[in-house]
Amino acid sequence: MSNSIIVKKRIKDFNKQIIVSGDKSISIRWVLFASLANGISEAKNLLMSEDVLAAIKAIKKLGIKVLFKKKTCKIFGKNINGYKYKKNITINARNSGTLARLLPGILINTPYPIKLVGDNSLSKRDFKRISDPLTKFGSKFKLKNKKNLPLIIQGSSNLNSIKYIENKGSAQCKSAVIFAGMRANGTTLIKAKKSRTHTELLCKHLNLPIKTIEKKNYDVIKVKKVKKIRALNYKIPSDISSAAFFIVLTALMKNSRLIIKNVNINPLRTGMITILKKMGVKIFFKNRKIYKGEKISDIHVKSSNNLYSINCPTNLNSSAIDEFLLIFLVAAKAKGVSSFKNLDELNKKESPRLKWGAKILKKMGVKNIVTKNSIKIFGNPNLKIHKKILIKNYLKDHRIFMTCIVAALSFDGKSSWHIHDKDSIKTSFPNFLDVIKNMNK
């Protein structure tokens, strides 16, 4: 079976209601917290992607029992010190940056060296970001080229608390230090640039001795040693990063409406919504509620006849970082020149996404000027694509594949998109193409 897809026809206008997959960030964190808990934790709507399955395989290697029954996952936690550490353990995080960066914070007390590996894309990413602060607790790390995977961690049974400044807006690095602080003596103090708060919200729901003081531009997090974590039952909400593809698909259409049910709208992940509203996209939240500290809502989207360019506020970068490829598509169809700055982090994802965003736009015939951390996009509301477009060799970045599908389905013209590595969606959104197919019926 071919691992590529050819798209020749634009999707028909639609009026649909859909449900997208469970939130990946919460799914992975639930697996990790449940593995450290006392007793049986149960989750429904757990995302069954390769990233989450890698997390499950990781805790099973550490002696934790996992059971799947129908649409429910049960994890039999053995308490915060219940992992079975053995010699010669190797854990494969595959493509998951979340798992690969959070797990060392949890394994910081391992008495035996543990090797952490990943796929080709993950192995190119920077892990010095976590080894530097985690080393200060008293553990030791060895990395390839002092920066990349494979990583070997040698833990310590006597961990000291630290002070840590996280200034990149990385929820992964912040969470790794929170997990490590749970095992350390004293109080770990974190000053962190605003970023996703899923870890902190779970800690608060579980009544752990972790306190967050919110400031205007950063958070102060105090972490004390954790003695016990109670079991955590969770119905995972839908992932806003998965919903984003369908939000933008609707925005780029002419006469379409869409409702996406029960989506996590954590304020530190809705930067894309704010940006798209500024660009004229009609988006509304309805049926809002709070679930275990997380904000949940149905998202309503309507097509817009007029899309506007934007000089994107940089303070929204962190909360929209996974959605910029899609935002670039909206900018391509907007009236005027859109400008996006300080996007260094975009090139530190599964692939150099800023470079790829510029490359995709160029293939579409959209003028853009890109630097190492910024891009200007010269929008064309009447853009039509009349050529063949080939997308390959992008390090199997799932978001590039799905973004190209959205572009192929939404822009007018007689184009033919040949997009390789469709299996990349197994990382985060395995049924993406099924949802697309049902929308086109």
C-alpha cells in the first residue's frame, strides 16, 4: 500500500458537526501521572496515537500494568516510588518530544542508567534544555554531541531542590523540572515564561504540594516533595491542535459551517483562535465548562468572505506555536501583507517548520520573505493554484502532512498535490483522513 496521497479536487462546501481525537498533551500526562499514582486510574477517549502508545510502552518497561478494555484504558499505579528499575533499560520515545522531555524528570532517581532514544526527527532536537536543569538536582546525563538523543540518565537517591528560569516558553522543559521537583528534598522554585499549563492543572486537581503564582508575563511555581498521588480518572477532551486543521479548512472555504465538540480550550493553547479572529475568521465558543481544571467548549466556525492580514503580536507565539503552518495558509488568502516574528521555536519542532512553511507557500505561488526567525506573507484573496505540487522529505512531520491536505482541499484552481508519508499522522491524529472523508460526503 502506498504511503502517499494524491489530492486533485477541492472539498465541497459543508455544514457539519465533528469530534476530533483526544488531547495528546493531556493523554501523555495522564499516562505518566497514572503510572505514579496509588491504585487504578481509568481514562476514556485516550488518544491512541504513536506518541501516547510510546508513553504506555515506557511505563510498562518500568513495571506498570496497563489494560485496555473497549474504549477504556486502565493503569495500575504502584505509587510514586513504584517503578521497577532494572539494568539495561532502553526506552523509545519515537517521535514524542513531550514524552522524551518529561520522562527524564520522572526517572531522575533511577539507580541504574536508562537509555532514551527516539526516531530520526526527535533525535535532532535539543535535549540540553532539560539535561542542564535536571543535572542540578544531582543526576547525571550523557547525550550524543552533548545535545541530542540517545540520552543516558544516571539518577541519584539524594536529590536537592533547585531554582530554575525557563525563558523559552517550553511547557515540556517546565514540566520536566516539576516532575523532578516532586522527588527532591526542599522546595524547587521555577520562574517560567507563559506556556501550556496541563501539568500544573493536573497537580492542582490531585492536590499535590505544587503552587503556581501567576504574574503578567511569567509564572512562579513552587514544588515540594510528593509522597503520594491518588488515582486519576479522566475523560480526555478533544485536542485543539487537531481541531485547528478543521477550523482553518472552514475559514478558507466560501460557504461552510462547522461545530467541533468538546474541545480543550486551555488559554495557553488558544493563541491561534485569537490570531484568526484578528484576521476575520468567525469563531465562537459555546457550551463552556470546567473539567478537572481544564476549560472545555464546543467550537463553532463560519466561513468568512474577507480575511485580513496581520502583524502578529509576538506574545501570542507560545500559545499558537503548533498552529503557525495553518495560520500561514490563512495569511496566504488574506488581503495585504502579514508579518510574523520571533519564531525561532518553530524550527525546533519535529521539522524546521518555519522553513517548511515558507517552502509550501512558495510551491503554492505565494510570495513570502523568510529569515531564520520571521516571515512576511504577501496574501492574495483570489489565489488559485494551477499546478502539480510535490511534498516529501519533511522528516515525517505530521503537521506538515495535515497542513498540506488542508491547503489541497481548500484553495481554488486545478492543482494536484502529491503528499508523501501519510503514516506520519499516526503520531498525533490517526483518524485524520477518516474525518476528512466524512466531511466530504
